[in-house]
Amino acid sequence: VDRLTPTLIIVGIIVVAVAGMYFGWRALVRKCAGLVAPSPVPDSVGKVVSTFAGLYVATTLAAKPFERVAAHGLGFRARTKVAVSRDGITVEFKGRDPFFIDRRSILTVQRATWAIDKAVEPGGLIVVTWRLGETELDSYFRIDGDSEEMLRASAVVIEGLQ
């Protein structure tokens, strides 16, 4: 009997925490509901410059790095394959529909050290800042191997806009 009260208190705290996470996530999904869906991959994406495997970390609002985008499958971390082509960047997730970032939508591709829920060695993430409709987003990737190659390949795409 003397263990029952602390056990019930702990179970109650866990239930409240799980309910808070559930309702918080639902609120985030509703908040992002007005965001247009990313473009599907077109039939032709131009000449592929390079392909990279890695981890998709997160997408946040560009001006608000602590506000995760939860719409259209962008809310969860996943293994990914990123293909940089002359026309843009294709992002493929395991178990989700791939999407395409048109080169005219790409604002910058640079290094980052942290994202909303991940910190790594200095410059260990690649962040693609891009426009989805009228909203600017930051998508973070942890590339397996040499991420410098992704920066060089992306520079080819961005320079093609000038």
C-alpha cells in the first residue's frame, strides 16, 4: 500500500506528459495545415550532378529556427537520398513520397551546426534554405561521408540561376 501512491503519481505524470505531447503535435500539424505541399518529382529533373545518402533531420521556418514544419511528411527524421541536378534538388525518404525543390526556389545551401533537435560537430549539417509557396523554409540534412561535395554540387545549381 505504501508503494501504491507513488506509483499512481508517476503513472499520472506519464499520462499527462504523453497527452501533452499528443495535443502539442496536433496543434503543430494544424498550424502548418495552410502550407502548400512540396512539388512532386517531375518526369525529368535534368542532369544529376551528384547523389547523397544521409539523414533528413528537420524542416523549420527560415526566420523561426525553433518552429518545426510538421505538414506533408516533413515533421519526422528519416533516412534520405538527396539528388542534386541542374534543375533542383530531389529529396527521397524511406516510406514517404519524394519531393522536388526547384532551383528557382533554392535561396542558399550552407553548413549548420544545429537544427531544432540535433546538434553535431561544427558544420556537420547541410541546411537548404528554400521557398515553398510564399514561405521560406530551412531543411537540414546530415550527409554520410563528405558533405563538402553536396555544397559544391548545390553551388552549380544556384550559379545556374545567375
